[in-house]
Amino acid sequence: MPGGDQEPGSYYVGVDVGTGSVRAALVDQRGTLLAFADQPINQWEPQFNHHEQSSEDIWAACGVVTKNLRETCWDKAGHFFDLPDFLSWKATGVPARSLCSLVCKWTYSAEKGWDDSFWKVIGLEDLSANNYSKIGNQVLPPGASLGSGLTPEAAKDLGLPAGIAVAASLIDAHAGGLGVIGADVRGHGLACEGQPVTSRLAVICGTSSCHMGISKNPIFVPGVWGPYFSAMIPGFWLNEGGQSVTGKLIDHMVQGHAAFPELQAEATARCQSVYAYLNSHLDLIKKAQPVGFLTVDLHVWPDFHGNRSPLADLTLKGMVTGLTLSQDLDDLAILYLATVQAIAFGTRLIIEAMETAGHSISTLFLCGGLSKNPLFVQMHADITGLPVVLSQEVESVLVGAAILGACASGDFTSVQEAMARMSKVGKVVFPRHEDKRYYDKKYQVFLKLVEHQKEYAAIMKGD
């Protein structure tokens, strides 16, 4: 009966008739209360100290509460929205959905629409009623203009003029990709200059990382989401790789180290962030060798929260090899470096999977919080062997959202035109090719780590 995360199975209704009300609950086979309803019961006092109730009224109240259990935050809902589509509906009163939200999150096909059989299999066939009105039967590409623009009510709330254009939305990471991937790169000596935009990979890196690659024709990449048609750039197919909790992993490794309080004190004394201090500390201890060589004996597999791409294995765990008894700032800085490198090796693994399937990638376009960290950026260039383009505007997600608005306003004829005009190159970071042999060897170790982890799991599961 219920939706959400409940597994198929039997559910039970418990009814309690009390003195003042009838109460009912929906309970699953594990005894978990899933929904609750109550209804007051009428009482009469015909004379002092005499109390009466109606059995018919009690029965009617039983009917009310059991019906209310079925009519929950589910049957009474008029619409189900992803957040971007909810916001555009609030702004315009138009319940249209963005192709981005429906294709990437709702199993919608840009070519065929909704699949009736899917909703029947998962027990939510009621969502197909009225031509799928609750979850969307008007679907628009990102950047399309919605209705008559901003409603008077929404305009008052936002402090903007009524009627200005509002665009069909994008998921935040996809907006980041849109904000960087189309920049005019002429004059920077990049291989992607004069080449199709399909040679570019947008990496939106923050708490987690997303890898957005596009193609003219659908490419199926094992372990990488998609292909989704027109989910980011109209007319192109999107593949979306990802690494779960990348920024969070760096925080976890640094903050969990015994030297973290000392790091905080040193960084505060120099009015620096802990990561700016760590980067400068690495430069101090590297001596004559490149900074990346400090991890020659320390290797990290970064899937502390499972692997999203390209292995698609949520059972994988993190691994660190090469630990010593040292707990000083040098040790913390090198562990931080090894973690950053591990994330970059994960990006390299995703790129290799995409290229094996048919993508051809020559340049990375980074945005998001981690792209502000020069060590993170340089390691991605060195380890993938590809140049990294950083946007002139740090907030690329906001630039991408503004590009949609520019298209909806009619100021540009296409998303592609708006991208080329509004996305600007800020800095280009090239790989240190002289270090390639070192990173190739570390990459071999990186792949061995997960290979060994799977072997260990097989041993423990064996007889």
C-alpha cells in the first residue's frame, strides 16, 4: 500500500476505540508503525453523571480513520516534484517538468515517454492515472521558456518584475557542467580547440564528484549512468560518472588524524584554511622532488562509501597501505596528498571506462568547491594526463542556471550559443608529463588495491 522505501509485503491495520476517539495505525511485518490517524467520538451527557455514546458513530469513526490511512503525504498529493521543477512551478504556476529531472531521476525516456510496465512492477501504477498528471505529462528541454514567465505572486516574493522569462531547470551538477563545458578556449593551446564539444569532460567536484560527458549518439558505458538524451545540453546524449563523498573523504582523513588539532592551530595562526596550510607544508617537505612523489610508499583506495562509477559496487570499502607509527604534521600532509591522488585516480578510471565505450576526451573542465584547491587540480592534470580548464567564474552552477534563463528570455537562439558567450576560461593547468611514469606506476597499484579487496572478500565468503 505505501510508497517510498517500503518493500513489497503485507501490511496490517490496528484499530483502537478509546473514550474520546478512534485511532488507527498501519503497521508492517516488522511491527513498524507507518501511518497514523485518529477521529473524535461524539459524547452526550443527558443528565449529571450519565454519559452516552453512539455505536453507529463509533463505527463511522472507524471508517474515517482507516480511510485516512490510505489517504496519506501520497493520495492527497497533487504533484510530485524534484526540487528544480518545484521551484519553476512556484515561479510560474506551470507544472511542466524538465527533461533533465525526469530522464536522470524518474526513468522517463526522451523518445518514448513514461513506461507503464515499470510503475506496475514497483506497485505504483496509480501514478499513471490521468496521463501521469501527478509526475509530469508536459516535459520541456532545459532552457525552454515556461508559460507566461514569473507570476505576480512569485514576482512579489522574489522582488522581480512579473512576466520575466523563467526557464525549464537543470539538476545542480548538470548546471555546473553547462556553466563550464562550452567555454571559448581559443588561444590557450588546448587540444579541444576547434574540436566538437564532445571532446570535453566536465567534472563538478564538491562533497561528491560528477563527471559529465556528452556525445552526438548514445554511448552505453558500464558503471556510468546514461546515456540520457538532452539531459544537459539539448540535442546531445549525456553520460554521468560519479564518485561519492570525495570532498567529505578528504575532510574525514584530515580531521580524523591525530595531528589535526596542531594543523588547526598552525593554520589559524597564519590566517589560512587548513588545506591552504597543508598545500604549503607539502611544498616545504618535498625537498628537490615533485610534491606528488611524497606518496611513493603510501596508497589509498578512496571508496570508503562504496563505488558509484565505473565499478558500481556499493560494497567496496576504503583501503590505505603504507602506514607508519608517525602522527606528526608531515604524516598528516602526506596522507592528505595520497587521498587527493586517489580521487584523481578514480577520475582516471572513469575516463578510461568512457573512452573504452566510445568517448574521446581531450580536456577536463573542473568546477565546484574542490576546484578551488590548486593541489586537487594539479593532481587531476598529472594523473589523467589531460589539461584542466578552470572557469573564470568560480560559481559555475550559477552561471549554468543563468544560461538557462538567457535562453528562455530569447536573447540567445540556443543553449550552445549562450554557453559559448557566457562561459569564460579563467585558468588552464597542464599536466607535468615528466612525472607520467611515476603516476602510471601508482595507478597500477591503485587497480591492484581493489583487485585485492575483492580477493579478500572472496576468501572470507569461502568455505
